Amino acid sequence: MVRLHPHAKERLAERGATEQEVTATIEGGEPFPAKFGRTGFRRNFAFTALWRGKQYATKQIEAYATKETDDWLVITIVTRYF
């Protein structure tokens, strides 16, 4: 199960991500080691839309999470467009 920390939930709209995309990133993205003993997950999504007035083809989400029992708690997210 994937849960979002309140900080991560606050960042969704401002960074252009959805809760479903973050869950998909944790479940099917590429894991990598992150600071503070956390795990980062990275996944690209087809975007082909405007973000802040500019057209992009791809949206990349990085979710930083910590393992809690059987759940992943997502602490924050970063979104890149290219």
C-alpha cells in the first residue's frame, strides 16, 4: 500500500502530479537510494500537454518514500517536464 504524507499531498497540485501517478511511480518506477535512508522512485509518463504555458511531451515523477511495515509512506515528490 502507498500512503502520502500531508507534505506530499500539498505538493501534488503545485507540481502537476496526481495521487494515481505517484502510486504508479512507487509500484512500477525505477527505485534508487536517496538521502536519509529513504528510497526514491522515478517514472516517466506521456504528457503531450501544456504546463505553465509551455508544451511538453513527457512528465517525470520522482517520489521519495520510506518503508513503514508493509506500506510505503511518500514524503515528497518532484516533477520534471521535458
